[in-house]
Amino acid sequence: MRFTRLKNTAIVFIVAAVCAAGLFSPVRRVWAATVDKTLAIVNNETIMLSEFDKIAAGMMESFRARGTDLGEPEKEKIKKRILDDMVDKKLLAQEAKKQRIAVTKREIEQGIEQVKKRFRSEEDFLAELKSQGLASKAYEERIRQDIMVMRLIKNNVEAAVERPTEKEAAELFEKIKKADHEKTAKDDKATDEEKELAFIAKMLEREAQEKVQARHILLIVDKNAPQKEKLQTLTKIRDIRKRITDRKSFEEMARLYSEDPGTKSRGGDLGYFTRGDMVPEFDKVAFSLEVGKVSDPVFTEFGYHLIYVEGKRAGRELSLEDVKNDMLDFLTQKKATKKYEEYLSALRKKANIRINPF
């Protein structure tokens, strides 16, 4: 189990940055016809209604895609949170400029490369920029500001966080073991701390389960594609499997032929995963395959896979020693979140912020 350090901090900043860039949302400029106006002024810099609408449209679409039906009160809360995050991001960017945080051209290029990995091709990436009305230079500037803000947070928040003690980690572990987390999950009146403990308990339960470490090679073909196209893809992946059995490296073949953008550069490495992490067809084969073996082609909704199992880990009962570092990371994250909120509060207190009605 790996807790992400500064998780809440990262979510607040990264979601705001990504949504502002508009690159990961399926929503296009559907609200472009809205008459633009100034929604907020933050130290003489404006936040326009059109900027807000882009983010709000993407957020609402993500809820619709998950089948979540939001009432008006929930929508208003989300809109308020979006605007608060936009104000915070503006304040952080202003402070980063004030502190003259430098970003190199190479760092900007690396940032853009990270975004591009989420697209199947350079053409898809450029098409998305165009659909969002973004010129390359304008997007580079956004990436530059995002890096500046992340560095600002690192220098002013992370650097000020004290590492928790092993005693604190042991106390947290005991709390988690004693709490009734199933009851908490059903209790609408549960406190934030109880919900946090329930979340960690769920992560620990997941960590204790049987795990498989595997690599895969994916050749994409739509599940509704014509039979001829599926057969061509199947023939190709069978040929790749034959080359692997003829002593070609699975990792090398994945780097050459896999069409999974998330794992191709890592030689198809999926790391360890538990039952239910993958689609059922993939899960079934991965957990039944012997270590060191390559599967026959496996068809899923994504296409045809070859699976290579590198290792297995049996289910077990976790001790403090097993999870001590995770407990320490979680406690560090909590302290960092508190520091981050205090830092933002200080920036807001000395800022001149004016919010206009929606």
C-alpha cells in the first residue's frame, strides 16, 4: 500500500490546474455562448465567468458520466468549491511570481510530455488543444505556472512539515484495528476522523489480500469491431507470443508493440494488484497463471492482452511493521494538509478578493 504524500494538497491544486487546462475533460466548449463577465477579482487579476464555466461543465459532466444525479444544493456547493479553488490557484500563482520562482524551458517540456502520455498520439493532443481554443504558447505558460506553484508548495508547505513519530504511527494503527469501520461507512453522521480511519482500514484490508505482480502487452481492438479486424489483431498478438516463447524478452516486446500508453514505456509493468483491480477476464487469467508463464491471448473490452506473471503474494494478516511507513506517510499527509490550509488562509487574509454573484 502506498499513501500519496500531500494527497489533499495535490488534489486541490492538480484538479484545479487540470480542469483549468481543460485537457482531460470530454466536455468541449459547450458553454462558449455564455455572455462573459468578471466573476472574481484577486489582487487586481480577474477570474472570468467563461473560465469558471469550462471547469464547472467538465465537473458536472464527470458526475453525469458516473450516473450521479445532483440536486441544486449539491450543485451550488460544487460551484462554490470550484470558485474557491480558482481563487486559491490565482493566489498561489501570484505568490510564486512574487517569490520569483524560476522554471526552466526543459522543465516545461517535461511537464507537457507528461500530459501527452495521456493521449494516444501527438495529433490527438494537438486536436484537444485546438478544441479548447488553446495555442501551444498559452498552454506552455499554464504548465510553467503550474510548476511554479508546485515548487512554491514544496518550499513553503512540505519543508515546514514535521515527520511524525513511530509512537504516533503505532497509535494510529491501534485506532484503525479497534474501530467498527463497516458501521462508519453506513453512518451519515460519522466524523471526518472516523471516515479517515475507515478509509485507511479499507486500504489495509486491500493490502492484506492475495496479490499478483504482472506485465501485459495490449493490442487495442474495439469489442464491436468487425470479426476480420479482431482476427487480424489476434493473429498479430499470437505472433508476438511466439516470439516471446522463442526467448524474446516480454519487457522488450511490450516496449515495442504494446498499445497501452500507461505501461508501454515501462515494458508493460502493472506492478502488484489485487482481485477486482482489473476487468474480470484479465483478473481470472492473471490469478490462475503460474509465475514465469505467459498467457494465451486474453480478450477484454480494451482488446487482446498477453499477460506475464512475475510474482505472487499470498493473503496475510498485517502487523505494525508491515504498515509503519504507510502510517507515517498518512500522518505526514495530514500535517501537510493542515499546513497547506494555514498557508492559503494567510495568503487570503492579506489579499484583496472580490467575488461577484454567479
